Amino acid sequence: MTLSRMAGCLLLLAATGSARLGAQTSLTIYNDGRVLVRRELAVAVPKGASTQRVALGPVEPASVFLLDSSVTLLGVRYDGAVDEASVQRRSVGRRVIFRLPESKDTLSALILGVDPLRLQLPDGRVTFTAPGAAIYPAEVVVTDPSAMLDLRAARAQDHIRLGYFTTGASWRASYQVVLGGADARVTGMAVLESQTLRAENAEVQLLAGAVSQAEPPPAVPLYKARVALQEVTVSAAGEQRVGEFHLYSLPGTSSLAPGLTTSVALFEPTHVKYERAYVVHGVIPYWGMLPQQGEETETPVEVSYTLKRPRKTELGDRPLPGGVARLFQADSAGRLQLVGEASLDHTPAGEDLRLSAGTAFDLTAKRVQTSYSTRRDSTKAGWRTVATADYRVTLRSALDSAVTIEVQEERGGEWSVVSSSVPAEKVSSTLTRFRVKVPPGGESAVTYRLRVVW
């Protein structure tokens, strides 16, 4: 089966009339790739019991449900065998024609079984490898996945309203943060990517949050027919809370096609205050023994920006769906340059946003362990080891202004800072930090002693 034919077989939301489908289709797309489809289909349903065939495209058969209270769904039989493996299984016991490679000749072979594929050649020999491209009988190939619905209607009607889950699209948030002197300009976009999903003029909603999933949906191959970008910035997506999650409704209607990426504004651009921080992370193990380290090592100085989002501010009152934030800053000519890119999780309203921008170029740090000793103690619970180690972290700056660098140590279990040349701030039971001021073009050092028990 050719790629174009398989892609055609995988078109989702295929219906008798695309205009009617688009005008009466509503989609909710989840972060994990699930898509909840709500459709109205032009189907003449008589009063009483009947069986109706509807073309749905690839769906999760067990998820099909009716949206009409006057109609009862008694059963569903779904035929979605559009892949070659399913066609091969349906062809067991049949003869299939194979077109030989680099030749116009063909060869007939009897399919004895699959998993693994076993073919009987005309001379009686058996092979486990297809001799060429298979040409299957039309009656074993499903070109339009469909479902047979057993219904019972309280009255005759000319349509039915269905809901079901499928896959083939996903979405994420994309943020642009332009750093200024005192504040930052923040814009947010919802980026919707369609891998196999196709719909015309559908109402689209995006649900942010980790909705539990009982079992993974069947894998759908990702065939990208075309790549395009459609940006809609005239009006922002509407946001509301549903259950424990947040729902974003795209303005108007949207058309989705395989490979099409649609980007819609989540909110109007807004300005926020921000803080920049330089951090040197510790190297001691979080669990286990404290090792002896003899050589001085270089440690990167991480740059991060914290966007302040207090309540009763435009950005502070907004829940932010997870995605990617890109940080920009203008150069001397006013051209924006990318200075950082960070992933962020779903962030509730009122929580500050901390974005890691990478490693500082003009700031360096070197760490060395200057002493190390251990002893073994006997306790009621058994033997334990107590280690004491001294460290020196030397910080250097090539900047023309003074900076403050945070030196952090993080450890689980029983541990403490015995002494230090800079006040130790205990952030939590596992994290302690030292704020070290470094002069312009100069260096500073912090020394401290740790006591670790394991």
C-alpha cells in the first residue's frame, strides 16, 4: 500500500458533506494527544430499533457515546482495519499478487499466516519475506473506517449526535518574554499541531492539565501531508475552569489538516516585573555516602529569570498552561536576540514563573573540597557513618557591575552546615544557600563545612 493511499485511509472526521461536518463539529484537544469529538451526522433514524452505518474515521470504539437523550445506543461494531498488518490477517488463506522489484512481472503467493508472515509460492516452497509490493483484493481493504450503530429511538429523526475519542492532534503553549530594563513584555500563544486529524470549520477547545488515562489509545502513524502555519491574533482564546482543569476556547471556527499548525493568542500582551538570579548548584550526592574529592572542578553559573505574578494583576490572575518560554533581549541596535529557552509546567494563577536561561558567560565558579574526615558510630539502629568536609567555592566576574551569586547545596537525609564564611540560609530541610557578592571585574569566595550522616 503506498504512503499516499495509507494517508488517505487515515483521514479523520470524514463525512458525506464536509461543509455540514465542519459546521456541526466540536473538538476538545488534550495535551496528551487525545481528542474528544462531538459531531452531528445527517442520518435518518426511524422510531424503534435500527442499525445505522456511519463513517467516523479512526476512533477508540469503546468511547463512542450518544449525545441525544431520545436515542439509546445498544451496540457498536467498528471496522477500522486500514493498516497493512490488518489487511494481511484478513488475507490469510487467500492468494495475493506481488509486484516484483525492478520488474513489471508479478508473482502469486498464498498467505499461510502472519506474525511472522508466511507465504507459499506457486512451486510449493514457503518464504517468510514478501517477494515485492503486495496488491490486495479490494474486499479485504478498508478505505473508510466506519461503525455500525445499533440504536433504539423514541421518535423518528433526521440526525444523530455522537461523541467519541480519537487521536491525531496535540497542543502546547508558547510564550515570548522580551526583557526590558525594569519589566518584561509577555505574550502567550496556544500552538495546535495536527498530525492526522482533519476537520473543516470546527469549534476547537484546548484542555490544559494532566487528565488521567486508564489505558493508552492505539498508536496512529503520523503521516504529515503538508506543513503550514496559521496565526490568529485578532482575538484571544477564552479561558474557563472545568473540573480540576482549565479549558481554552479558540475564537470562531478552525480548520485542521494533517501537518497544519495553528497558533492562537492565549491573552493580550502584558508587562510584568522580573528578577534575574545567578545560581551555582552543589555537587554533593542527594543520597548515599559523601565522597572524598581531591581536585578543584569548574561549576557552571546558571542564569534564571523569575517573572513576578502577584494576584490582582493581568498575568497573575491567569493560569498558564505548560509549554515553552523563549526569552529575548535587545542588542545595542534594538534587534531582539534569543537569550534563553525554558520548559514550564502548568502553573496556577498567582505563582511566580522561574525560567532557566542557560549558563552565564562572564561569571565562573570553581569548587574544591579542602578537608574530609569520617567516623563510624554505633547506635540502637545499627552502625552509621558521620562525614565532615570543608569546601571553598571561588566566584569570578568579568562584568562591570557587582552581582550576587547564590551557591546552593542540596541533600536528603540527616545533614547540616556546621560553619560558613557567608550566612547560610536554610531554604528547606534539603536546600541551603549562600548569597555571595562579587565585585565588578573581581572575585569572591565562600567557605563552609558540611556534616553528613548515612
